Amino acid sequence: MRAFFLLTGLFMWMAVGPLSAASEGEAATGKDFDVTDMIMHHIGDSYVFHIVSFRNGKGELVDVSLPLPVIVWQEGHLKVFLSSRFSGGNDLVPIGNDHLRLYHEKIYLTDAAGTLHFGADHEVLNPRPLDLSITKNVASMLLAGFLLALLMIGVGRSYSRRGGLAVPKGVQLVVEPVVLYVRDDIVNAQIDKDKAGRFMPFLLTIFFFIWFNNMLGLIPFFPGGANMSGNIAFTLTLAVFTFFASNLFGSRHYWQEILWPPGIPIYLKFLMIPIEFIGMFTKPFALMLRLFANITAGHIIVLSLTSIIFVLQSIYVAPLSILLSLMIFALELLVALLQAYIFTLLSALFIGLAVNEHH
Amino acid sequence: MEGISFTVIGLGIIILGAALGIGQIGKGAMEAMARQPEISSKIQTAMIVIAALIEGAALFAIVVAWLKG
């Protein structure tokens, strides 16, 4: 019963999170509340980690946010500074002969006056420096990596201290079944026994890393809330890892299937070879899009359902809106695990297709 | 009606197709599991793999619609 109350409380907390985020959006823009703008801002990246905004006693808007380090490389000049140097809005930071200017969450190179050139569709034509900044997403990813390392090193230590065959205790009880499930039902089921061990660290790591990032993205307040696994660069990187893991270790049979498929007439071979070749790239491409689209869509739905209150400007739709976003939040908790599972399963499947001996 | 582009209609059709496909897979998997509960974990894996492939095709279409529209 206590667990039930705890869970309900947790869900309520999660539902209130985006609510406060939406009210910030409203506070910032005044009466006209732009849903698309607020949602795009929340699923996008940022140079500051926003914590909370509120109106103080005098009715002024107070923003509390954590400035993050900006790391920029331009023609041999490396510049490292905190993003709070941009806080004035039009502030410029000199680098070499150029100046850096923050405009709509992106850093551009400008002249000393900070001039921006715009194209026909109001896109900025100014060049951009090589940006290696620790943005909100990167900070969230580093946090996920840190938590993962903390958890796994702790669990690994207790295994080496107490022996692998001892009865698991404490956190081991939580981690062991998950690791065993990934090992036995995902990896060993798809990859030949004698080769699976080589890919086990990679697949276990992506499983837990994606799961942790998804869960951190669902926490609506400060250390979480970044849309890391809904960032296409992040999913692209993971998919590229899978691409190399499967193709670099491909068996002779795998390459034969692609380059000269056996057992079909010669005129079909010329049709099959391009298809197989494109298939090499579409598999990780779909992997990339699936994670990106699912997580981003989840964030958008939760924020949209919360925004109903602010679009209709009525408190009476609040119960409905909170209930709906609560349900979607619960669903997203499942999706966070499911997408990590699917990414790992399909990675294991693609690796298995490449490395398994022909039966 | 104003404001509804072909992109949105196309997205609707994409979702319709994907939903039909995944629904068929779910139906097939449920029936197979009811017949042979002892191999339901294998069926589940196959079901998710094939659903993911359909989802992949739907995602491609969505991205094309997105880029075009």
C-alpha cells in the first residue's frame, strides 16, 4: 500500500514538472503563449541548464539556471568560457579576429559589431565555429554515464569481493536479473555462443546507456529533462557503433551474401547486389531514426497535453490535461525500457546476421 | 480545409499502414502463443523484430514526408 502511494506521488510529481515548465513559457512570453515554440525549446539543446523561473514580489521574472561551459575552436584559437558571458543577449565574445554571438541557441561568428546576415527564409548565413561545448544534452549524457559507472563499478566490486557464485545482495539484486536477461535472451539468442562474448560488453553498455538516458530525460526537473536520446546526433553515433560492430566482424558468408549472392540466376544478382548494399546502411539508419523518433515524440506528447491548459486559458481543463499527461508519462516509462531493449535486440540481430556461421 | 497539407494526410496514411501491419503481427503472435505457450518467448522476440522492421519502413516515410513538407 505504501508503495502504491509512493508511486502515485511520484507520478503526480512528474505531471507537475512539465506544468511548471509550461507556465514558465507563458510567463516569459506574456499573454500570447506559443505552444510550438515552447515545445521546440524544450526538446532542443541549450547552452544553459534551466532550473526554475518565477515572478518575485515586484513582479519581475527571475530565471535560475546553471551556465554551462562553451568550448569553441576557430582557426587555431581555442576559447573556453561559461555561457553566462552571453547573458546580456547581444554580448560578443572575441576569438582571434572574429567575434562569437549567441543567437537562437546557436553560436555564430560575426564582425566586431555583431552583425548577422539573414537569407531569404530568415536563416542565418553567418559561419559557425567548431563547437565542442558542454551543452545541456552533453551535461545530461555525462551525468547518465557517471551514474552508470557508479552503479556498475559498485556492483562489479561487490561481485569480486564476495565471489560470483555468492547469493547477490543489495543493488546486485536489481542489476543481476537485467544483465542476465540481456545476456541470455537478447545477445546469446541472436549471436553464436562462441562469438557472443566479444560483443557482450558493447551490447550491455548500449542497453544500460540508452535506458539511463531515456529515464533521465523523463525526470522533469533540474538534473534531468534534457532530450538526449531524442537527439539525432546521439542516436546516429550509437547506430554507427552498431554498423561497425556488425560489418568489421562480418563472416565470409555475410560478405558473399552482399557481394555475390549465391544460388540465384545471374541477372537477379545485379538486382540483388545494390539492394543488399543499400541494406547495409538502412539497417543502422532505421535504428537511428527509431530511437530518435520515439523519444522525441514522447516528449512532444507530454508537453502538448500539458499545454492544453495554456492554449485554452482555462483551469477547468487542468484535471483532464494532468490525467492524460500522467498516463502518457507512465507509458513513456515503459517506452524508455522498450526502446533500449529494441535497440539492443536489433543490434544483436544485425551483428548475429554478420558474424554467425552459416547453418 | 485551410492549413491541412498533403504532408499531414500522407502521415495519416503511413500510420494507418503501419498500424495495420503491426496489428496483424500482434494478432498472429497472440494466436501462436495461445496455441503453444511453451515457445512464447521466441514468438515474442520474432514479433518485436518484425514490428520493428515495419516501424522502420514507417519512419522512413515519415522522414521523407517531413523533409518534403
